[in-house]
Amino acid sequence: MSLNVKVNLGQNLLPTAAGVTAANAIGGAAGATYLADLLDTLFRLPTAGGAIDANAIAAAVGLDLADRIVSILTTGGYSISPAIGSDNLDNIADGASYGRPTLAGASAASTIGAAIGASVREKIKAIFGQGDLLISVSTPVGFLWTSHPLVGHIWTDGNRNYRTDYDVSAKKPSGKTYYISPTGNNSNDGLTPDTPFATLAYAVAKSDVVLIKARTGLYTQSKVMNVSGYINKSVGIIQYGDGDVTFSTHEALSWTLASGFTYTYKATLASDPIEVLDTRSINVLDPSQYKNLAKVASIAAVEATPGSYFWDGTDVYVRLDDDAVPSSSTWVLPSVGYNLYIYNPSTAIKVYLEGITLYGGSHGGIGIDGITGTELYGKSVKQFFSFREGIRIKSTPTVIFQNCESAWNPNDDGLNYHSVTGPKVHAVEIDCRGHHNGYRAALDNNNGSTIHDGNSIIRLNCSYWANKGPNVADVHTLTQSWILGGCAFDSDSGPLNLGPVDYAFNDGNPSIWMEGCRAYSSAKSAIFGTATDIVAAKVRNCNFEIAAEVGALSSLVKY
């Protein structure tokens, strides 16, 4: 693995020419102790007390330091090309190869001073366009998915901040494009934004379709894939136009005042609602979300409770907060019918989704059952209020989500990965969020993200909170999980299962790597194995508010 260093202009300023001869000015920036700190990702600021002695400081200006850098870092498994001098900075800028400094290049304090003064700091700023110290992050030893798509694309500043230049939109297909719109017509040719189809299912059925562009607006169940339709071919589905593209499983209902009641309205509905949403109002727990009405036990309770609903097996009864008549802004999400279901049992397909928000779905707002070669990619996709798991992945070898969200699924997990009999899942989540899942479930085992069955996952810069269960739970023998820059907090779990915990790894022998992660505001920050589990966990530079619990047969080591 390689150590790629950029200079932090705001804190770790390079010494000036005058400071080369002063021990206190140079501080701990030189010497094996500070270099060891670099390897340990601590990146402590130089202090006068950190200086070993004048000889160690003197070593900062000659070949001796270069030898020491190479020795220390190569022993730790790194390689380095130190940058000293303006010529080397030019090489960094143009990508030319460069080696470690020689005595001839650093023979005089004046020469070094010229390369490390204020002017070169400006040059560094111009070269990099930022003031971060960025170090390339290598795949940890033992993580078996060595060909994952983030190889060479992750950097850290050593202070629990991570970056990537990976963009999943590179997977977006190009080719024959069809357009759909909430105001379209399936009698159109669908070939231009001015002649769009009306339904997603109709566009998917076109034999030559490669990409579908959905104009912003609301698509109800009959305009998406209908109750039982599914995607069975390689295709991209992306948003275009200003605003949100929303795929919802609800349909407009006909409301009448319930006989004998003053505030309660009813409409015929064949299935128990997943949820009833008043899209005129926001959720007090999540201002980015619509208000979900309280589920009560009788029609009389609806009449007595503003902002509630009840289903009697035939009709749904609703009383809105302001006692208005329910309308098209009242979404009743049924518990039958898929939203986006992806399935082809005989052909490996590739599906790309971008800029879509999904409400409802009986078995996942997004569900996929894959075979060898199946691929699923999602960018800026949001999913809410599925009856079961929000995003349900089974036996899909390649899955990458970037800036995606799965939340407010009342009975189950947000992002869920399984492969009981099919090929193993290899998943990546980048800048994703999973929260408020399982809020109506009886058991405390509902997660923001969870992977099972010996599958592998990388989570980069993801956040999970307020789930009724461990916010993140990776389980089962041979499961491997690498989490970088993660944040988990405020588990909403009750006392059942493991209780309120942010990260939980148990139920078998999973292998876990965590770096730069944070956990707080839950009763437990992390659990690595219960009594009979054999969890192998490696952690570095993490901040757990509560000390991690480690099972008797499990191990937790720093790496």
C-alpha cells in the first residue's frame, strides 16, 4: 500500500528557513516518534516537547531523514516518495515520477528554507486546490473482496474524514432512450421529452430500450410497474427535469364522511395499509419526511384522535389533523404490490437507478433476486415506507449505492442483503443513510443496514440512526464488513435482542474492519460477538462513546 501525502495548510505548516536550526520551532515534526504517529493515523500536531533532540531535527534536512522515512514506512508495509523542494512539487502537479531527496538536493538550510516557506505553501494550495492532508487508504489484509471498485479511490486525512472520487454514475447505460411523464400517453412514441409515455412498465417493455428518462412528478402504482410487474432486463431509469421523481404504490381514493361520525372519512381499500401519509404536513421527527398518521384500534379511536387511521378489513378510516376532507394529498400505501422489483431467473441483467424517490412496496421499495452476473447500481435514490425491508437485495453479486437513503420502513430493515442459496453479494454503500426503520415492529432487530450469509460489504461515509434495533448489524459466518468514516447513533431499540446498540456483529463468525467510525447516544456503541460467537474484529481510529463489548470467544484488535 502507498502513503500519498498532501499538506494541511491550516495546521501542519512546514518549517521556515529560520526554523530549521531551532529545535522548538521544528518540534515533533521530525524523528521516528512522529513518523510512527503517521503510521498509526493519529497525525498529532508538532510540539516542542515532541522533538527528540537537535540531532533528530538536523536529520530533517538531509539524506538521513529520507532513509529513516523509507525504513519506517516500508517496515509498516508502505512506500513513500517524500516531497522536498519546489521541483518535486512541480512533479506532483504534473504527475511525473519522483524519488526521495538526496543530500545534494538538501545540502543547505537556505535551499530548504526556499522550498518550505510561505511561497511554497501558496504553491501547494494552487496545486491541490485544498488544504487537506490526504492519505491513500488500502484494502485491509484479510478482506477477501480485493477487486472491489474502490481500490485506489479512498483517501483520509487521518482525523476520521474520508473521501472518494468514485462516481457510480459511470455505470449509467447509454443507447436507445425512452421518455415517460405523469402527463404522458402510451400512444406516443416515447422518443422525446415532448412525446413521452405515461407508464414505466410500458417503457420497460420496449424491446430495444436501454435508458428510460422519467420527468419529475408523481407516478402512482398504475403508472409504475402496477401491482405485479417487474423489471426483467438490463435498463437504466433516471430522473430528468426540475424537482423529484416519485414512484408510489398508492392510488387516489374516493372519500366519504363515515356514517354517524363528524370528523372521520372512509374509503374502500382491499389491504391493510402500510401507512397513511398526509403530504401537506411534515414529520416532527424528520422534517424531510411527510407526516405519517397514527395507527389506532377502532373507528371510534379515529374520531377521537386527530391525525389517525384505522382499517377494518374493507375500508380505511381517516381523520386528518386539521379535520380537512382527505384528498389527493392523502396517500394510503397498500401492503400488496411491488414498487420496483427486479428479477430474471435465467439471464444476468444490469439495472441502474438515479434520482428516484420511492414510497411503499410490499416486499421492498426496491427488491432484487439475482443470479451470477446480476448487477444493481443506484445514485441519489430514496426509499420510504415499505411493508418489509426497504431495499431488499438477494443473491446479487454486484450492488453499489451512492448517496442513497432507506428509511421509515415500519416493520423491518432499511438496506438488507441476503444470499441463502444463490451467488454471494458484494455490496458498496457510499454516503448512504438508513434511519427510523422498524418503528412498529414487535422485535428489536431492525437495522439501518445489515448483511448476512457470508456476503461482503464496504460502507464509506454512511450514517445510520434511530432504528429499532442495532443501527448496523452484520452477521453469520464468512460475512465480511469494512466500514470507513461511519456514524451511528440514537438506536431506538427496546430491551429485547441486544438492546440499543449502534454497531452489532454477532450470530456466527463474521469478520469486521472499522476505521474512523463514530458511535454515540445509544446505550451501547458496539458489540463484537455474544457468548458463543467467534467474531474477528479489527478497529483503528474509531470513537465509541461507550467502550465496545467483546464476546468471550471473539477478538478485537487495533490495526
